[in-house]
Amino acid sequence: MSTGYISIGSNIDKDKHIPASLRALEQLFGKLTVSSIYDSEPVGFVGDSFYNLVVGFNSELSVKEVAKQLRQIELDNGRTRDSQKFSARTLDLDLLLYDDLILNDGRLQIPRNEIERYAFVLEPLAEIAPTLKHPVSGQNYGQLWEQFDKTHLKQKRVTPDSLLLS
């Protein structure tokens, strides 16, 4: 059984797509560990704010099968494959970690470099897995978040009633 972490983001109909993604992930993996939701300004473009969170899960699936399933959930929620990297989106699911795997295979990169680059990924990951160690740096996510430059941080923790799982 492997343990993985997925970053979830949406800034188009986020009150619809975030809960839909959580239901789909729960159906696929069973019980999830779910971080708080963070309202974050978009990075790399001007647009509506995002809701971002991270979920932890356990699975018997291969890492490539997990990535394939995440792509399908995105497509099921209106994501188009021709969308640009820094643009508005209905749903963005990124596999951040899968056990201690280190992989760079075309579009599949684990651990994702976004973990250490973006507060909207690192803060929710550090919230639910503070003592877990980054497979490359060896630092735990709590330490990485503590050291993160928060000078221009543009996100806040939110708990919209519409997004709470029952």
C-alpha cells in the first residue's frame, strides 16, 4: 500500500468542482486526509482567486495509474487538455508525492517542484503532513513551511460551508 498526496486547485465554479473532486477521490481511494482550504491569488496571470488544498490517500495503484485517474477526474470536471499552465481552470489535480518515489518521466514529476515553490501547495501539505520528509531534501514539510518566505504571501485559510464534506 502506497501513500500519496494530491494538490487540488480551482478558480472556475470552485464551490462545485472542489467538492466534486473530493467525492471522486474518496470513491477512488477511500478515506482521505484533507487539509484546510486556502484562498489564493493566481500565480502567473490575472484572474479570480483559487481554492487550494492538499489531500493524502492510500492506494494499491501504480503511480502512473494514479496520475491517469487524476487526469480523468479533471476531464470529468470540465478541464480541457489545451489549457495553458498559468490560466484559469475548473480543476487542477497534481500528484505531489507517492511514498518516497523520485520520478521525472515526461509530464509526471514526483516530488513536484511546486511543493517548495508555492505557498498554496506547501502550506496545506505542511498542515496535514508536517513531519513527513521531502524525498530529495530530507527536510520535513513543517520545517520547509517554517522557512518559506512569507513576505508577499497572498493566501488565507477559509472554510466555506459549501465545501465541507459530510
